[in-house]
Amino acid sequence: MTSDDSRSATGAMARAREKAAAGMASAAMAWLSALNDDQLPIAAYASPLDPAVETERLRWFFTPTEHGGLALRDQNAHQQSLAMQMVASGLSTEGFAIVSTVMGLENVLDQVEGWGSHWGRRRGRDPGLYWLRLFGRPGRDRIWAWRFGGHHISLNYLVIDGRLAAATPSFMGADPARVELLGSTLCPLQGAEDAARQLIRTFDAYQFRQALLHPSAMSNIVSGNRPRVRHGDTMMHLRDLWRGRFSDPTLDELVDDIDRQAEASSGYTDADHALVAITIPPKGISARDLGEEQRHLLRRLLTRYTGRAPRDLSAAHDAHYARDSVLDEVHVGWAGDTDEGEPHYYRVQGPSILIEYNNTQRNGNHAHSVWRDPSSDFGLNELAAHRERPFPHSGCE
């Protein structure tokens, strides 16, 4: 790619970020205008420039716990529609379809578990327990953010001066990962799983040895729900993912028991977890060591994650990774079996991207996937720069 092509790709990315932010702002203002005086304090906090607010914004989950914000089940039908339009503003059509499917799977999971899961509430698997919260107000604050999340979904965005500054972490999971229908199978994350397996199966013996992180897969993604990804991070256990203990001793023991069973199934020790820790520079095989067709398959795998973004932004990401010098910095790692249906894990990592996919629980029928940007998750670096940069006080923040 020439320098002119590079400048064109950069310009396209900037325009896409502005367009995405405008769509989000419009949807956010419509949703907020439909809320009553009791709902607004729950739905909207102050701008992320407030340190206390920032602490809350970085508190994210993908477990079936309270995520913070206004739950869908606490909104009327019109408000729910506007909330989902807000969610759709941050996603491609395909990404929104995945999120909607994952939410609906809560009903299926409830049946799989014999309608007995409660997690400290009357219904433990509830498609109405997905929360939307804004931090700051579009049209009023120069810096504002929003998130949407519930079990197996966490979407996080930051807007600065009318431009989308961050769209990660972006977490999507599925339990069950595969659901048998009448004559077909529902697999919301199959594209992400199949694209990686197709790539890994093209590796020769030398390439596979380079890519192999461990012969077996760990029981979860490694980065967990940390606000930042750092060198040396090892897999977060359930206790840490939940960030505290339950007041109900039965639930407390349940979390510990699930974790013990998962660890026993994986066979991992502390030494094994250290082997698959996230590192900078990344582990795995570099794209430099891949052939042209393999590089094409890697780019396709990347789109299974960056394609979650709104269409123009997704296209700008495609153009970014079309540059050979950018793709050369990306590494691919694999753990576990390569056969379909067997527990496995993979990682795709570069300077501005971290992808993790894990499908080990429920005998390889419970998947977690995350798209992160270690250099700009939550837009933390850019937000820090704005805090240090003087600007005229407008009374808005």
C-alpha cells in the first residue's frame, strides 16, 4: 500500500468514526427523551471526566450479574425499542443480529438448566436483564460514553468531540453455542469459530508448532473483564470475574464449584496458565510467516470481530488490515483440539487488537469471544490526554 493509500485509509477511518458517533448521539438523545424522572438518574451518569464516574464506566462484566444502568425489563415497550435502536447504532446489521440472538438464548439456557438457575433473583436467566447506561450527554458534553451489557454481552463506547474514540471491549458469548433446530442448527458465533479453524488447518507442522500455545485449552478467555490488558496477564478465575463474594453462601459455593470443575476439566495448573499468559510482544505465529492464502484467511478472521462495528467503520478496519505492514504485526495462537466440537481457544494479537475465543465449557458448547484494543480499550489513553489538555471551560463538564 502506498503512502497515498495509507492517508486515504486514515481519512476513511476518521470519517467513519464521526458518522458512527453521530448515529449514536441521535439514538441516545431519543432514548433519554423517552425516560421519566425516576429512570433518568439510573440511565445517565455524569461525563467520564468525573473520576468517580470513570470508575463505574470501567466496571464491566459478561457474567449473569447486575451490569449497571437501566434494565430493559424496567422500561416500557417504546423505551425498549429506543434502547435497542441505541444498541443497533453501535453495531453492524450482522453484529446486532448476534447480540439479539444471544439475548434470546437466555430462554434456551433457562430450559437447559431445568428452569432452576436463580443467581440471587427470581429468574436467573432473564432476557430482560440487559442494562443500558450513558456517561455524559450527547449534545451537551464534549466527552460522553455508553455501554450495554448483560449475560454474555458487553458493548462499550467513548465519544470525544463528535468522534467515536473507542468501541472496545466488545464481548459476545453464547450458551449454548450450538442449538439444534428442526432441520438446522443455530450457532451465533459460528463464523468466528469456523474462520479460525479454517486458518489453523492450513498450517504445516512447523507453523502449527509456532502457533500452539498449549495442547489443551484453558477454561475461559485470558483477559477476562480487566479494564486494561497488560503483559503477563493470566486467566481470571470466576471469583475475580464476579469481583467479590455473594452474600448468599449457596451462590458463593456455586461459583467456586463451577471454577473447580472447569479447572479440573482443563487440567491446568498455575504453570500452565503462565504458559498461555498474554504477552507483549505476542505469542503465536506472526503473519509474516504465513503464505498469501493464509494471510487472506487471517484477514477474514479479523473481520469476524471488526465486522461487529457499524458498516463504514468496519470497512475502515478492513482497509487498515489490508496494509501488509499492519498485518505483519499480528500473531495467531491456538490451544486445544482443532476438531469441530472439541474444546479449544485461539488468540489474535497485534499492537492495536486482541481477539480471544474460547469454547470449552459444557463440553465445547459454551463460547466466549472478545475484541479488544490494548492500546485504546475504553479510550483510556485518549481520555487521559484530554484531561491534561487545557480547554476553555464551557460549563458542560
